[in-house]
Amino acid sequence: MKRFFRIFALLLTITFAGGCLDRFDSELTMLDRRIRTLEEYVANYNSTLEGLRVIVENIVEKSDFVQDVKPVFDAEGEIISYEITFEKSGKITLTNGTDGDTPILCFKQGDDGLFYWAVSYGDGEGDFILLPDTGQKVAATAISPRVKILDGNWYVSYNEGRDWVYLGPATGKSGTAFVFDVTTENGYVKITFLDGVQVNLPTADMYRQIVTDMDNANNNLESLKSLYDVYNALVYAKSISSIISGGKVIGYRLYLSDGRTLAFYNGTNRKMPQITAAADGGVYYWIVTDPDAGTFEWLRVDGERVRADAPQVFIPKIGLERDDDNIYYWTVSYDGGKTYEWLTVDGEKVVAQTDVPENPVSAVTEYGSRYYQITVNGESVLIPRFPGFTINIEPSVQMVGGETVSLNYYIAEADENTQILPVAENGFTAWIQAENYRRGKLVITSPSTFTGGTSRVTLLVSDGAGTLNSTIITIGYGK
């Protein structure tokens, strides 16, 4: 019997010992899993901090663009992180998951306009982190912080691990998210963080498109300015050809008789304010048109409207600039691109957005048989397809007071639509005695008071379709 009890006790001891060993092994396994999870979490956190520094540099330096954004999902289909690839800075990862009491490092803009590292707990707004030895804020572009868990507490270092600052206990509770949301809208990646901070990162595709839109708009402005020069000179269009890209007509090239080539591009961005010229009292001035409302306002420098048909005036030049919100807005220069200012419509800056136009804004069509009609941003100008009017007439004449003289004229290109109007000055009178469309006499009578000096008669010739040429006949005193 005693032997039996000894055997029973031994078996019982082995049984209890085995249970303790199993429980101890289970606890070790759970502890090992927790340690690995914390190590992985700390690694992800530090990777996210490096990504935040890259984002701040992008905002401050305005020199990089997003190529791609990819959400990363877990086995349950939940987003656990975002991979953002930049053209220059490469790929960053923003981890989307922290535990409830984890101190969340973020960046915050100071009163000086610079960004500094801050810390928040839960979903509150972050407070600037101050270095314990100096009390100074830590610039977010200077270095990426690194975190660690030591003895159940969070620590952060700003000098690559040489010194560590206590942040709070690592309780391991589950709950909040580091990144609240990442979306792509109108060519920008919009990141919303847990503390409410929002940043906009321009995409590379959007930037390339608005730069193309800007270049096309500036090219059309230069060509439009040249059209007014052509309009007032004896220049005509020798030929015209289409500009083709990807099998589509994207514009036209106009080859002029003076050797110049003007290019006009179709499909100008409808969301870009359209700069063109409009006439007021026979003078052309630059205007900017609101693409949404269709209304326009005069472009002004120092409060004065800017003439479009004066050769000494600079052509408006469209530009781009990122503002403090990291979004691109259109700008305009009136001094040949030396300085730029915001291009405003109704006093508001205009966001530079991409757009796929439905209809061409610039076009070239035939107008009758003698002209091309060039339409740029809704403004049309007629360009002759043949050499302009050449008026053969004596350029000067001598007269005394009360005298009448006749000068023969000949206009080779005239037809039934040609109109001739003489304009006299200083009491002189002038009229036309036409023989046919091309030939006739200009009759001039001087006033009896003409006893010396000079005067002139301006002979205006119109083709009846928009082209007007002029010739000046100088009148001197004498026989």
C-alpha cells in the first residue's frame, strides 16, 4: 500500500509539473510574439517618421512630385499603410495603425512659418517637442526622429540615438490610426493625419500637364501679339499646315510672307483663365476671362490697362507657383518673365488644374477666298492670303493757296469690295474720282489761307473684309 501511494504521488507530481511547463511555455511564446510585434511596430513607426520628413521637405522645398500611391491591406482587407513613391525621394511608407496610448509624432507649423516636430496623445492637436537641454523646437526638415520602447516606455531621439527623451508609457492598448485618410483629388495627393493636419502633394502627371498647358497658352499669346503686327503691316499668309500629335490635329502653323512662322495650339485648358485681347475705342487691350462664368476683366499694371497692339509693350506671360498650401496657382508676368504675380479672377487666385477640353479654343478657318480667320481664346483676326494692297500714287505734291491738283492712283489688288477714303487736314479738302475698281484720281484743294508750311492727306484703302492700308501724301508750299 505504501508503495502504491509513493507511485501515485510521483505521477501526480509529474502531472502538475507538466501543466506548469506547458503554461510557462505558452507564456514564453506569447511574450516572444509580443516582443516581435513591438519590434515590428517600432520599425514601422520609425519608417513612418522618415516618410514624414520627406513630406515636409516636399512642402518646404517644393521640388518633388508624387508618382504613385498604393494602399497596403492586411488579411482582413483593412488598410494598414500607404506606400507613396516620389520622383526624386523614392518610396516612403506611412503606417496606418498605432495603439491607443501611443504618443503620435507629427509636424506642426510654427509662427515663423517653419515646420517642427510635435507630439500628440489620442486625437488631440500636437504640441511642439522641446529639447530638454536647450528648450528649442526641433526642425522637421533637419533629421528624422527615431523611437524605441525601453522598460515599457516610449522614448524618442533626435541625434541618431545618442540621447533619448521620454514620451510616455507603452501600454499596448489598441485604438487609433496614425494616418486618417489618403485621397487623390484634382492631381494632388491629400493626406489627413490623426491630429487634423492636412497636406497636399502634387502628382508628377498633373504637373507635367499644367506645364504643357502653360507653354501652349504662352505660345498662343505670343502668336496672338504677332497677329496684330501682321494685321497692321503688308504681310500675308503664304501657307498653313496642321500640327499633328498622336494622330490628332493639335494646332496649326501659319507661314508668313516675311519669313515668320506662327504656331497656334488647340485644346487650351478650360480651367485656365484665358488671356486674350479685346478692342475698346479702336485700341486692343489684354483681358482675362473667367473660364466658369465667361466674364472678363481688363489686365492692369499700376491701375492702367495694358495695350496689346503696342510694339513696346511686353506680352503677358503665364507662370506657375506653389503657395504655402503646396498647391499650384497660375501667375502672370508683365515684364517679359522677370517678375510674376498671382493671376486673379474676381480677386481670387486660380488653382492650376488639369483638364481635358471638349472643344478647341484656337482654330484656323478660311474666310472667303482671300483670308484666313485665326481664332485664339475666342478672339478672331483676319490674315490676308495674298500680298496686301500696294497703292501707286505720288507721295508728295507742291501747292499754293486756293489751288486744286489731281494725282493718279492705281491699286492692283482692288476689286468690287474695295473702298477708298481720303482724309485731309488744316483746311485742305480731298476726294476720289474713280475710273474703275483699281484706277482713279485723288483730287486735292488747298485753302486760300495756305501761304507756307506743310500739310498732308492720308489715303485709307479697305478691302471691305477687315484689312485697312494707308498711304500719306505730303503737301508742301510752292509751285
